[in-house]
Amino acid sequence: MSTRNGYSWDFVVIVGLFVTSLLTANIVAVKLIRIFGLVLPVAVVIFPVSYIVGDVLTEVYGYDRARRVIWLGFCCNFLMVVVLWLGGVLPAAPFWEAQAAYDRILGYTPRLLAASFLAYLAGEFVNAFVLAKMKVATRGRWLWTRTIGSTLVGQGIDSMVFITIAFWGSIPAGTLFSAIATQWLVKSAYEAAATPLTYKVVSLLKTREGVDAYDLDTRFNPLLWWK
């Protein structure tokens, strides 16, 4: 099951799912939806998948590989933003009348970009760190405790950083805190509901790959992406 560079096809698929869920979430996040009276960005449908896949990466392959994939996702997202920005500033053909729609849907303000990038890095790295540490502490038992536990912490930080940076000063403090709590709870519930699927995927990968990493001597500095 290995590719020429030593990475298995299973690993490549997991990485593809991670990056795709991240990029898709950032594109569709502009739309707000109402579910059971809650107003949420439509990204809640797909963004938690990146955390689920991130849990699988750390649980099976360890923090080191998860760290590389997190940075890969960041770079892919940055490239997408640059291309979308370039598409917005390049002069439109005279007969093309959708510039305003393009700018509204695919345009990003610097504040929202900063919020998105910082929230992603903080949330994903904390999620991977907590899961890796909990795996060692539990000696690999009780997978559900670390997938849900790491998500509670990671998604909490992600929601807090993004909403605070993006909307501080533009909406009332009460609404701000309510938005943070709502997104955190919805995303965490998503992860909890996906626990049976996570169990199956983790078990399948550990069996097929013959890998079950424990981060006993890992350096958890997120900047060591080249290690």
C-alpha cells in the first residue's frame, strides 16, 4: 500500500480529505443558515470534518505527521485566498456582470483573513497536542475520550479566536459570547456523533498500515514543520 515516496495511499487519501474539507469550509462560510433556531455559517456542515480527520492523523500516524499536514492545509488555504483575491482585482471582461457577486461571495477582508488563519492554526495544533498527550496518558485506551476531549479544547479555541478577532467591536459582547458558545457546542456535538465512524477508520488504518504512533519523545513545537 505504499507510494514511491514512502507514504501509503491511505495516508494520501486522509490528507486529501483534510485539505478539501478545510478549503470547502472557507469558501462556503459566507452563507448563514438557520437550524433549530440557531444561526450558523454553513461551514459547520464540513469544517468539523477537518478535526475528525486531524484526530485520525494524530491517533494513527502521530503528532509529527499531523503537524506537517496542518501546515500543508495552511499553505493550500493561503494559495486559494491569493488566487481568489487576484481573480477579484483583475479587470473583468466588459460583458461580464457578476463582479459584485464575486466580490461579495469570494472576497475576504484583512480582518476576516487574520481571524481565519489564526483560528485554524491555534485550533488544529491544540487539538493534535491534546490528543497526542491523552493517548500517552491513557496508554492508547478509551479513544473516545481523546477524540472528544481534544475537539472540545481545539474547537473551543478555534471558535473563540475566530469570532473574537472577526467581530469584536462590531457586535454586542453578549452576542459575541453567544456565537462562540453556539459554534463550539455544535462543532463538538458533530465530533461526538462521528465517534463510531472515527473508531472504524482508526481501526482500519492501524490494521492496514501496521502503525500506531505514540508521541513519547515528540517535540511539540508547531514551527518544526520540516522535522
